[in-house]
Amino acid sequence: MRTFIDDLCKVQVVYTRSGLFAVALLTALSLTAASQTPIPPSPSPQTGSSSPEGATTPTTAPDAPSTSPATPEPEANADAHAVIVKDPLLSQGAFSVQTVGGEIKEDQLKPLLIGKTLYLRAGYLDNTLEFDEHGRLLGHSPQGSYTLNQIQINKVKLSKRKLELEGDRYGLHFLGAAPFEDPTTATDRVKITPKKKAVRISFDREQVEIPKKKKQKGKDKHKHNDQDQAKTDAASPAAPVDSSAAPQNASSSALGTAPQQNLADGRASSDKKVTTTTSPAHASQLLLTALDKVFSIGIDERMIAAMPDFWKLYYQAAANKVDFKPADPGVFHLNAVDQKAKLISALDPPSNEFAQASGVAGMALYHTVVGTNGKVEEIVAGRPIGFGLDESAEQTIRKATFQPAMKDGKPVPVALDVVVSFRIYSKRTSQPGTPATTDPTRPGPYTVRVPAASPPSPTAQ
């Protein structure tokens, strides 16, 4: 290296007389030498020692991203994502709530439930119902028609452990629609909850548990050592008999063998039945799922799909704005047979306590298919009356016996409309039972006023 510099100086002496040319030549030679001479790398900021001579730049390249200013970007993205899910909007079916930090508040549930037309999907008739956090009934309850299970919520109380609802039960009464009206909307709501009483429905809530901080290992180890020493002292033969009882009692208390009572619901903590989570959003979503499982806001598609064919076909025909027609093309129309089908057995469907207490009476029409054996093979609500009376009519009509229709001297299946009359059994409005008619003409108004008459026999109930 020193020899190379001496040569450069000689060149400078030789070409001094050449003026600027010599200076330019010297500069060019210096730059060339500098580019060819290896430069020792600077000491690494992480280790504080220099790399071996002749090391190339790729050996330090992998360390560059660790000190790059672009590394905070994932944290910024994580913060942006946290802002998006901070107050998630939770939905389940027709129930939707804007949460606060994933938690549902009572003030958010009130506009969602109070004053809405809710139906109990399973048709529970008890006025006190308790459900777990998954919407499963705790205990038992009789079930009835959906027309007796419309619930109007008046009060909502939300706590960490329960959602408590209080309201009134209503019966659905069909009024009879005009030909241009939707028969499913021509209805009336009649309150059937007695005065000074209410329907009370509660839901258990999934418990949100905040993880506890772990204790330091040193303290835990010291504690275990003390316990082991106490057990050793208690088991020592030299120890008095009476003194050995004290450490046992103290140890039993320290281990917590006695169940701790939960003051909120009176159950032992070891006997807890509800599920737990560390996410408020998960507990809120589970609550909405339970509500959607128990309640329907109006008569939705899921509710119709769960109904028996008696009601399902009625709503399908109403949605298509057509009258019910049997699916079997081999079923004859009443006007296409030589001899009409006739009822040859009694047809007197019973009423129920809700209809009697609310004064619901009148006539209802049902579409049926009478087979060649005189039995009803199919029945669909045509112009129902509601209040659980249509289910009574269906069961009674299925048990009835008809004289089959005849065509060319042979019995044939025929479509037949059956009109059933319901009456009030009281001194104020009652009348003897009227025979059922098979006239296919649709009846007039459903709720009829009948003149006062003598009370019926006790068997009429």
C-alpha cells in the first residue's frame, strides 16, 4: 500500500509541469485505488465488536429490518383493528344490538323488546318460565297453540347473571278477511293474562370471568414449604395429641374445603351450572341467540316451518293469495261427483278456558280431503278462529266419520269444506249445540252474538 502511494507521488513530480492535467490524473488514480482497497466494516451496534476483515455486506443485511422505522406498522394496524371491534354490532335472527365494548346494556334491550309483538316459539303456556343461557327451558310447561302465545313485554331488567322480562299474554283472534284482504292480518289481540298478574320470563346469562393474575413462584413455594412443615410437625410422634387437631383444622380452612355460597343466586360455587367466558361479546352473543331461540318477532319463516301442516299450508296459500288445493290430482271436486260426502258422526269440538274467559265464539271453516273409506286424510285451516280452537277442531274432524263421495258407482276421494261452530258456555250467552255443516259456502263473521238460552249440560265443556 505504501509503495503504491510512493508511485503516485513520483507521478505527481513528473507531471508537475503539465499543470491541471497532472492534478486530474492524480485524482483519478486516487479514486481508483480507493475503490479497490477493502474498507474494514464498522463495529456492530448490537455486539460492539467488528466483523472479520473481508466480510461482505450480506452478512449484516438480515439485521437491517430489526432497526427499520417501518416495524411499528403492525402495531398501528392492530390498533386500527381494535377500534373497529371495540363496540361490535351483534345480531341473531331479528335481534340486533349495538354493544358497548362487546357488552349489552339494559337501555339497549328495552327498545328491542318492549312493545314488540313476540311469540313463544314452543308455545309454553305457563306464566312463569325460566331458561338457561342457551335458551333451554328449565323445568316443564304445558304447550299449546301459537295463537295463545303472543307476549307483550312491559318491563326489562338486566343484571350480570340474569335477564328478567315481565309482560302480558295475548290470544290471537282471526276476524275473517274480505276476499281482497290478507287473512293473516285480519286479526285481533285479546289480553288473556288475569288482572294483577303477569307473565315472567327469565334467562340465565353466561358469566364473564376476568382471569386472575398469577402469584409469584417464590411466594407460592414459600407457602407450600410452610404447609409441608406444618404437616410434618402435626405428624410428629413427639407432638401432643390435642395440638395435632389445630393444624388439621387450619389446613382444612386454608384449602377451602367448605363450599363458598354465591350470594346472587344462593348456589354453591362448586355447583355452578352456567357456562363461563372471558369475552363480554361472547356472552352478549349467546344472550341474543337464546332470545332468538325462545322468541319470534312476529310470525317469521322459521316459526311457520315449525308449525304442523294444518297451519303451514294455510300460511303458504295466504302468501300465494290462492285457496288451498289438494296436491293429489286424483282428488275430485265436490261438483264433479255423483253423490256428495256426508257427515254421519257427531262433530262438536271442545272450547278452552281462554276462549271462554274472553268470549271468543263463532264459526270456522276448514279444507279437508275425505278418502274412499270415509275418513279425513288431510285438513288445512281455511278461515280459522284462533285462540287455540282450531287445534280442537282439527282433532275432532280427524276422528269424524263421513259417507264417502261416489262417482260412477264407486267411492272416490273428494275435497270437502267443513264449517265448525264454537259457542260460549255461560248463562249470558249460550245455546244448544248446533250440528256441523258440510256446506262449502264460507261463513260470515266469526264472532257471533247468540240469544240467551238455558245453560248447556255439564258435558258440553
